[in-house]
Amino acid sequence: MAHLPDLQPGWHEPLGALARDGGVNFAVFSENATRIELCVFDGEGQRELRRYTLDGPHDGVFHGFLPGVGPGLVYGLRAHGPYAPERGHRFNPHKLLLDPYAREIVGHFGWRAEHHGYELGHPDGPRSQDTRDNATQALKARVAPPPEPGVRLHHARRAPADVVLYEVHVKGFSKLLPGVPEALRGTYAGLAHPASIAHFKRLGVTTLSLLPVQYCIDEPHLAERRLRNYWGYNTLGFFCPDPRLTQGQHRGDPSAVTAEFRAMVDALHAAGLEVVLDVVYNHTPEGNEFGPTLSWRGLDNKTWYRLVSGDWSRYENLTGCGNTVHCSHPRVTQFVLDSLRYWVGELGVDGFRFDLAPVLGRSSHGFDPNAAFFTALRQDPVLAGVHLIAEPWDAAYDGYQVGRFPGRFLEWNDKFRDAVRGYWLRAGAHGVGRGELARRFMASSDVFHHGQRLPNASINFVAVHDGFTLADLTSYSAKHNQANGEDNRDGRDGELCANFGAEGPADDAAINATRDRVRRALLATTLLAQGTPMLCAGDEIAHSQGGNNNAYCQDNATTWLNWDRADGGLTELVAQLLALRAAEPLLRHPRWFAAGAGMAGDAGIGWYAPSGHEMSPNDWHDAGQHAFGAQLREAGASRPRLMIVFNPDATPLPFLLCNGPWQLVLDSSGESALDFVPAGQPLGVPARSLLVLRQASP
């Protein structure tokens, strides 16, 4: 570029860089900066061509319009203001800053001392100031092409009661998947390949919940150990698909990365599948006061982050990651909503799972389900119809907020996980009784049945990315995280699990048979319970991580699904369970069940002991008895339609079935041979099994 024109005042909105009117408009928010400079670089981002002072501020926004340029322009920002950590300010114009609204990021990030705003090793620590310039090594923004004209069309989203979630890592799913070409394995294109889609359709899942796909960087302690942040919970670019998950020839071209991501979403939509993103708006990679100055800290530290009251040089750490994004500030709320709208409006996704979601609703008084962010999110016209999912806990003293999220939020329900594991594993003192399992199986009404919330608010799971896989929670009695380089100190201690007689892989046929039965019962309970079921990718093939319950840094065969050793029988069971769920509305009932026959217009449920009588209070409190059954009755029906029988014991038992006759439609153990049970006759229920029966004609 031989000559760059002079900067014009431009417009104070929208924030970020927008190609328009024969040039590019820049708008950057900072409540406390005295001056912000726009630094334009050559295409490689190595040579600064010209520096401009942005106009403003106008309502806290610095802005400018550069005529005669367009998409592809590479730039960074420098912010001037007080460097006074004790007052919360860390402005350092020697540091080139990434635009928080960057839709394309160029360069390769490496951990270097000059990325810090303070001088490493200085006696004053993070209160000192580093005056070295980091521009040649800093990541930079590149102006993206303007949005396509018109409104991007979306397919009709699933009714909440019909959603079946499948939590999946883009790379890990297809990296070793037969049928996917080598060049596409582990990529967005690989996830949307017909071989991948065929598996999703075979299972019967409806909605892929992708682990983070926004542009992330590795934490410094991982870089030192030559490990990667495989899960991706360290977001730097909230408007950019991560280039690490794209095809090799696209990684150097941010536009191609975005195009591949968009094509993935379109292909999955064409196959009838939804796409939900796991998003991390609770913290940034800048960490605490000892972290680097990459973007937000340098632009307006006091606005973007929650700082410790009385010592504004330190950061509130409600996330366990060093800092906490100040989501209650109006401009930060705007940033998050702008990012969400981009992923929906321009890239077509169908919803979001919010990591450490209580952070989004935190005020100076703690968590508030009526916080401004939630109000703005729920009324936003672009976001009004998307799925909203909360991980309902953070690392604060009052961080556990299960059941308190507003409106149509769905929530990860760890009470379901713990109850179902405790019931079927029956490990040590953790055995869970019939009453607790029944409560969780019916969508945890004690947690979610308030206001106008519905059963689907409970997202039911027994395993997710964070923790043991299904195969490992039935094969190990303790975590084995040595490969993470932290001497097995990381990851959850005391996670509910059982090895059934041997630690890890076993040659004993009886141990393996027991493990298989328990896995099948766990899956059946999860996928048939009221609420929204969620399956962790790989559990349907019995994928093992070798007992690692915190495999966030294992970008290797530990986490890549091992299709060569897939348990086809387990996959077929999942397909049968989800087909049964789809075929039987009572298994995905959108309203709360009434006890017994219920009122006119209500579906009802009755609970039965193995002797055939309805459960009494004494039965519920009898810790020596574990088996029981549930009969589901359609609204207005005189007889129940379905019966579900649970037997977690190591021995089979006879179960007297009333209100019959019954037709056996599913046995999680695969052992039952009898398919018709007359009224008043006992049914032999295999050990460690869940059975489903349908009312038969007399």
C-alpha cells in the first residue's frame, strides 16, 4: 500500500472495524483512556505503515473512518492513559492491543516477556511498567469482508422437549473416524462429513453441543510443558472460529476459516442437526495481575474486569482462571451480546452453552437471576429463539446456582449425574436410594419446578468432557492424570466411580460383563429420563481416556475417539433408546407429571415396589431395597401406557407387574427373552438392568 489517506472522524458505532462506504470505520470503547491510536500494518503484520489518533471519545467510544481501504487491512490498537495499578488502570501504549471485536486474527502467538505490561522480575512486580514494544510479535486484527446483504435464513429449531444433546469436540470426533478423508479429519469439514453425519443420525441425537470453537490460545504453563489447551476454554477472539480446527490449507487465511465453519453449520442444518456452541465469556487469557496485556487490560482494565474492592491492583477470581469479566457493565454486556448475535446472525448457530454462567449474572451483591445481562439476552430479537444453556456454577463462594437461571435457560444438572451414578454404581457409602433416583429421573422438580420453568430445564447427563468418561467411571476407582504434568493434583478428587474389581482394563470376563451392564443401565436412565438428555461423544462407543478425568491438555489419542475399538453393541443400545424416546411422547413429556392418575388433562405417574403394590412412605425410606418401577399414564387414560423397572442389584429379582398385560420393549442388559407378561404375573428382572414395557392388548 503506497499511500495511506488521512483519517476522518467516522462513526461511533458499530464497535469494531466495519468495511463500508468505500473505506473502513473503526470504533473502540474505553471509559478511562485519554487517547487511542489506530496502527496500520503491512499484510504480514510486521511493518507499521502509519499511526492515527482516533477521534473522541463519544459516549466512551473512540472512532475514525479511513477512506480508500477495505477488507484485508491489518491493524492494532494502542491505548494511552494512567498506568496506576492501585487505581485499577494499566494503560501502556508500548503494547499493541488486539481489537476485542476482531473478526479475523493474523499472526502466531507465543509467550514472550514483552507481552506483559509490567517488567518481569522487577522488585515492584506487576506494579512496574514495561516500556518495550511488542508490536512485531503481537497478534493483530484484519478487517473482514462486510456481512452478506439480507438476512441469513435459519432452519426451524427443535421444540425444547424434543432436543437430545450430543456434547462433542470438533477435532476429537473425526480425527480417527474411518470414512473421513485424511485431510478433513479433526476439522469443521470433518465434523460435517457424511460419515460423521451418518453416526449422528444413527444415534438419533438432534443437537450438537460443540466444545469451544472461538479463537483461543494456550496457557503459559501448558506452553512450557509442550501441551495444548485441547478443550479451548481460553478464548482470545470472541468473533473468530479457531483456526486450529480447520483444514491445513485454510489456517493461514482467517476468511477461509470462517467460510469452512459456516459451511459446516449449513451441512449439519441440511441433515436436520442443530449446532450449539460452548462459549466462555467469564474470563480471558490475560489472567490475573501477573498475566499479559493483550487486549482488554490495555484498553480499559477497570471496566472490563472485576477488581478486588479496596485493592484495585488485584482481580476477583470467580472463575479459577485468574480474572473475571465484568459482565454487569453495560458496555461489556453489549460486547457479549454483539458476539452472540454474530455467531447466530452471520454464522447460523442455534444456541449457546455458557461456561461458568453465574458470572454473567453477578452484581456487587452476588448472583442475580434478574441481572441486566439476562434481561437483555432474553429480549434480544436475534437471540430470542436460540437455545440457552447454563453451566450453573462458578468458583465463587456462592457459585452453585443450579435451578436459579431465568426463563427458558436449560441447566446442566449435576444432581442428576450424582444420583444416577450413585444408584447404579452403589460404591461404598455413596449408594443412592430409590427416592433420590425417582426425583432426578422425573426432571428434579425440587430444583426446577418453580415459576414457569418446565422439565426440559434439567439437562440430564452422567458424563461430560470434564470428568471421567462413561467407560472410565466404570473402570477406575481413582483419577489417573499424571500425563497432565501436575503430579495427579489436577482434576476432580473423589469423583463417583467404581472399578468393579480391577483398576483399568481387565482380563476378567465377569468384571467386564459387570462394567458393560452398568454402562448400559446408566445410558438407559439418562436417555429415558424426563428433561433434556445429553450424551458425551464417545460414551456410545465406550471410549476410554485411561482414567484421566481432566484431559483438557491431551490433544492426542487420549481424547481422540478410538473408532477401531468401538463397542458396537453400546452404540446400538443408544440408537434403540433414542428411537424409543422419539416414539413415546410420555418419555419426553413437556409438562410436569401429576402423582398417580392426575387431574383431567394431566399425564400421571405411579411408583411400584417389586411386590406389585404402590410405593408407600415406608418403601421409599427402606434403604435395604433398591429395585422399583414407574408407570406412566397419558392424560385422561384409564390404564398406564409405559412401565420402567430399575434393578441396580447384582442379582436378578422377580417383579410383580400390575395393570397389565405388558409387552417388553427394551432391556438394557440384553438378557431378557420373555417379551409378553400377563397381568398379575412376575417378571424376571435381570441384575443391574433397566426395563421398559408397553401396555399390551388384553
